[in-house]
Amino acid sequence: MQRAPGAPVLPTTPFRFVWYFVVRYRWLYLVMVLFETAHATCGILLPYALGKIIKGVTAAPAHSAAVVASLHAPLLLFVLLCVGEVLCGRISGGIQIRLGPQQRQNVTRAVYHYLQHHSFRYFSSNFAGALAHRISDTATGVTATIWSLITEFWPVVIVFTVSIVLLANAHAHLAIFVSVWAALFIGISYLLARRCQPHALKAAAARSETTGKVVDSVTNLVSVRLFARLGFERELLEQAFSSEMKAIRRSNGYNERVRWFQFTAAAVLKAGVLYYALTLWGQGQIGVGEFVMAVSLALLIINEARNLSRRFLDFFEYIGNVANGVDTIIRPHDLVDAPGAIAPPIRHGKIEFRELDFGYTADKKVFEGLNVTIEAGQRVGLVGFSGSGKSTFVSLILRLHDAQGGQILIDGVDIRDLTQDALHAQLSLIPQDPSLFHRTLMDNIRYGRLDAGDAEVIEAAKKAYAHEFIEQIREQYHSMVGERGIKLSGGQRQRIAIARVILKNAPVLILDEATSSLDSITEKAIQETLDIEMKGKTVVVVAHRLSTIAHLDRILVFDHGRIVEDGTHAELLARQGAYYRLWSNQAGGFLPDGISSEAGAQAPETRAGAMAPARNRAA
């Protein structure tokens, strides 16, 4: 399986995955197993000590202090067993409460570390919330599986084993009766739990579906109100409730059958052991002590075996959560550093595409044999309609995808020979819709360069024209921005993203409509700042508003994965080709979705004259 260098080597099957984390603390788990064994043994030996005491009492000719004195040994055994049961149980519990959280963190740490190395394609195909939920479920599932085996199933094995041995010493037939009962009970409980599991999973899925519909409706409550659809949403919720109720009733019905079996089996054991032990006592084959021990053991066995089917169900759920997490996250990594990948500094920033072939699917190519060179320090704009290849071009520079053929070189080095960390540390991206961390404004800007001082952060914010609005917030730079920066407007988020990139000061700068959410005055001011920051850097600008790139050194015009024109703004207009038609047809400064052949043939001056009457009528 392809794994990124530095990522942890994690097993891909659930039981091996659990064992991987058990081995790290095997000695503590072994100690815990020993104390659980002692705890269960002490508990099941109490009827044996009680039987000895009863036997001594019934053998006494009369009430006397001498009888009590003769029972010191079994009384001491009874007390020691009680103390041992408490101490061993609590020592095991003490290990559990300390090891449990630590183990959960270990699993979370390892799975998150592995997840970090997945590709952009992987994250675009999976919801971030679902992945976080999977990590949590996997960590909880591992610890719950371990505790289930050690503290639930293992004590049952000890109780059954010791009970059968004690009953065999009293009378072989009693031991055989309980052995047969235990084997049938465990086997049937397992089978019933397996049959119940699919129904329990469907019920859980139905509950999740209902919760999802509620969350979706609450998230869009403003739209619900504006469209007067309150009643409609309640009806949808009722439909979800109806489906959920069917699944839950079916699951509960199977659970009730399991309970019928458990109660019936418990009654058979209690009545059977009581009757058989009484019969053996009546025949003189066992004494009163053995009779009391047998009945007491039966009651303890029932207590331990109660809800065994439920324990199986829980165990299947735990291991199922681990399996889901492993299947979702512990997959081969798509993009990995090459063996011996290097981390040289980018000193110039020359970018070359050589005979590049790329497609998101094998049957549909975006680029075929693409050749283009962006010289060091050159500022280049990318234009074209949606789907023409601009964003893919940028994604390939960032190595969010790997090309199927050809090369992308920066300063003569194939980016596949660079470590991804080295590449990304020297590229800066300002996306159209920047996402911020739910941290302070100071932390979000400093993310561009972690060792930057507060003064440097503030200076970057000033250059991005963010300082003024930050100063107006109550906690200023220490204000939390909310999830993905939701407490800020789109323009404010973009200014924070620009400040972060200014602070990073990487030699290659990529802007994807970096000022699209800003008002015209702020945009002009920031554009002047960016022009200053661009000096000496290689800059790639994706634009839908052509006026933002008209001043750049060079413009590449994309059409269906091909660069159809290449030149300065003035040169491309003079050619009266694709760029000329784009410039002529942009609406409000933005490109339209498409160009009609007639409209495309009109000159800019003609179109401006045609639109004048419409503006007058609007006025």
C-alpha cells in the first residue's frame, strides 16, 4: 500500500489495528487482565467459602461460641475474598481510567497524522465533519473494544470456568448441567446478536438521518421563513420520524426476543440447578454446603451472563466503528513524496510546463502536451471561461494533483522531486473564498510565518487594510473569528488571508480572484499593496474581472485546456482574437458565462454605444 513518507504505518484490518495499539501498552494490559482474573475469581469463590461456613454451621450439635471459633478459617477466607474482589476490581479500574484517555489520544494522534497526508482529491470527496467524526469513532472504538474484551468477556470466561470446576468437585453431573447450559447460552446469544446487528445499524442510521434533516432545516431556517415553508419542513420531519420509528421498532422487536431468551435461560438455570441440587442432597450425594454453593453459583453465573447478547451487540458496534474508520482513512495515499525527495530553496521562481498531460479521469483530458514557461519574476494573468483549465493549471503548480505525463519544473527542478512541505512552504495562495481557523485574528495572520512577532503581524494587517476593522472589534487582534471565519464578512476574511500571505513572503505568489469580495475603493488600495508585494516575485493571477490583470506583464488565455493566446493586454487587444472578445463582452467588469457569435464580433466602442440608451432609460 502506498504510504506517504513520515506517515505512521497503520494496519488496514480492524483487529490488527486494535492490536497495534494494545502492543504499545501490553504490560499494563497484561497487569489489568491479571487483576480482572483475580477480581472475577474472588467473586465466584465467595459461594465456595459460604458453602464451607454453612457446612460447619449445620454440622454443629448446638448453638455455641465454639462453633464460631471453629469457623475462623472459612470466615477468614470469605473476608479475604471480599477484600480481594474490591481491591483487584479497583486496581484494574484505576489502570483503566488512566490508560483509557491516553490510548484514545494515541489513536486520534496516529489516525489524524495519517489523514494529513491524503490528497486534495481525497478531501474534496469526503466531508470534513464526517472525517472528524470517523477519527473520534475510531479512537473510541479501539478503547471500547479493549475494555469490552478485558472487563466484560474475560470475567465471564473466568466465572464460567471456575464455577464448573467448583461444581465438578461437588458433583460431576452439576458441572455437566451448567457446562451444557453455558455453551448453549453463549452460542445462542452470539447468533442472536449477529441477527440483531443489521437492525441496530439501520436504526442508528435512521436516527442519524433524522438528525441530519433537523440540522439541515435549522441551518436554512432563514430560507424556510422567507419562502413560508415552516409547515412543509415539519411534514418532511414527520416523514423522517415515520421511517425512523419503523427501523427502531424492528430493532427493539429483535432486542425483545433476545430478552425473552435471556430471561427464559436464566429461569431454566435457576430452577434446574435448584431442583437438581435438591435432588442430589435428598439422595445424600451432596451436603448442605455443596447445595448452597451450587445455588449461589447459579445466581452469580446468571448475574455475569445477563445481557451477554447486548455485550455482543456493543462489541460488534465498537469493532464496526474501528472498521469504518480504517476503511475510510487508512487508505493508500494518492500523492506521496518521491524516495530521496529534496527541499531546495526557490531562489528565482521560474515555472515550466513541459509536454504536460493531465485529466481528472482517464477518459477526459484537461491538458494534452501543454508547454508554457513563466519566467522568474514575471507577473502572469490567467483568463478564460469556467472549465477552460485555469484552476487546474494553478492546482498542478501547487501539486494538489499529479500529472499523468510530462513535467512541471520550478527553477529547473521537477516538483515531484521536491518534498511537498518544501514546495508549499515557498508558494503563497490567496483563494477566492479563504477559510480561516477558529482562532484569534492574530493567530490566523501569524499562520503565514509562525515565528513572526506581534508588530510584524500588525504591519501585515495594515498592508492588507485589515488593521482598521480589527481595531474596531472589542478584543481586536485577540478576537476569535468563528468556524471558517464565519464571524467576519467575506471581504474581511479576504483581507486576513492577504495579510497572512504578505507575512509569509514566499517567492511564488498565486492569486485566485483575491480581491473579488472587496468594495472598489478597498480593492484599489489593496491592489496597490499587492503590486508592491509582487515585486521580485513570480506571480500567477486567476481573474474573472479582466481589469484586475490588464497591468500585468503577460496574459495567458485558456480555452478547453489549451492556451490560445499569450501576450500583454495591449498586444492581445490588437490581435482582436479570443482575449479581445472576452474584453468586449465582460459584463460589469466580469466575464459572462459564454459569448454569442454576433456579440463577439462587435467592437468595444460599438457595444458601449449600444448600452448607453439602456442606461439612460434606467436613470
